[in-house]
Amino acid sequence: MQLGTRWTVGGATPDRLSPGFVLAIRDVEAQLAEVDTSQWRWTLTWLEGRPVAELDDGTVIRVDHAGLVSTTFDGSNPLDED
């Protein structure tokens, strides 16, 4: 695992992320529009060369071996985003 970076909710995403991955991040952020996320951060790591972003609330966005982007909300089943 390789540590990437951290950024605030609504902030600029790292350039290395694919458009589909960024879309998944923005979708999660849109669902949190009514929540005060001013102190929340995304943490990006790289696992086997694929991005994994985790939000402070436990939401995880990852790319699987086939290149599909999925989102897991607080331990629930992944929802395909791509």
C-alpha cells in the first residue's frame, strides 16, 4: 500500500484520479449536502497500483481489478459507480 494524499470534502482531487473515480467522489459529496463536512477529509492510498479513497465517515471508493469503481458506505455492500 502506498500513501497518497488527503484533501477536504469539496476540494480539488488529485490529478492522477480517473474521471470515473472523481465522479464517484463528487456523487458521495452531493449526498452529504445537508451535513456539515467542513472538517471532513478524504484519504487517498494506492493498493496494488489502484486508488482507494476513504472519507472520515468510513465511506470507501475503490477501483477493482477489472477497473470498475465502487463505493461502500459504512460497511454496506458496494454500489457500482461506473
